[in-house]
Amino acid sequence: MTEVVGHFLVFTLVTIGFLLAPLLIGRLVRPRLPNTEKDSAYECGEPSIGSSYIQFDLRFYVVALLFIIFDVEVVFFFPWAAIYGNAIQLTDSHLKSADRIALSEQLMSLPPGSLTADQAINPATALNLAWAGVVDVAVFFAVLLVGFAYVWKRGDLEWVRTLTRQNKMAPSAATGSGGVRQRAAAQAS
């Protein structure tokens, strides 16, 4: 136990040394020529003029969050694919006994050599497992599509929502005002 703690201590000290050495060397070597432009908060990019309390467009964050949510959901397909692939291999009735035992142990997360040939997964059970995997991923994908449809229906995927809504409202407003004029003309006559 003390060896492990000693290794962690040495690792921590070496890491701190690697972090501090470049900072210390840079402080000793670099020239120090202060001026107003170098002392400003933004040496490159946009100048810091005006208030920091400005209104900015939240669409960037909405799109980024939606991308992250749906991107992370796709990661869950990889473990399913690994297990599904092993289950499909086990459906082969001509699979060698040693390979069947190894794949069965891998699917059941058992250490190698813990199963016998009689305890290995047979092709019929593997087929049931494969179908259960297909149904499982179909349900998962359906839930993902429902979430995507909700986000789409809500309009979160439209980049310029305000202009889209104004364009949809403009023809109805024009028709409505024309209808009022026609009714006013009909009442006057």
C-alpha cells in the first residue's frame, strides 16, 4: 500500500514540476515592456469598448446544446453494437465450441475458463438475445426521434425564427387588412 501512495506522491510532484517549470522559465526569460495596449484586457480581437452587459444571440447556445444532447445519445449505440455483434456470432450453429465458450463468457462478463461447453449460450438463446437487442435499440431510437421531432416542432432548429414567424404572419396580416378595407367599402356603399 505504501508503494502505491509513494508512486502517487512522486507522480503528483513531477506533474506540479512540469506545470510550474515553463511558467517560471517564461517569467525569467521574456522581456517585460508594459504599455497601455499590452495592459488592456484584450490584446487581440475586439476592443473592449462599451458595457459588458450587452444582449447577445442565444441561438448559438441552443444549437450547441442540441448538438451535444443528440451527439451524446449516439454514443450509446456503440456498446449495443458490440453486444449485438457477439450475439449474432453466437447464432451460427457451426461455431467452434471454444469460440462459443469465449463469446459466451464475454457476453456474460465472466472470467475466461469459467464456463463449460454445456453452459455456453446456444444458437437459439443467442437468436433471442439478438432480437431483444434489435427491439431495445429500436425503442431507444424511437425515443430519440420523438425528442428530435419535439425540438423540430418547437422551432429550435430554425436558425432565424423571428424572420420565419414574421414571414408567416405577413400574408395573413395583409389579407386581414384587405378584408377590413373591403368590408368598410361594402358598408359605405
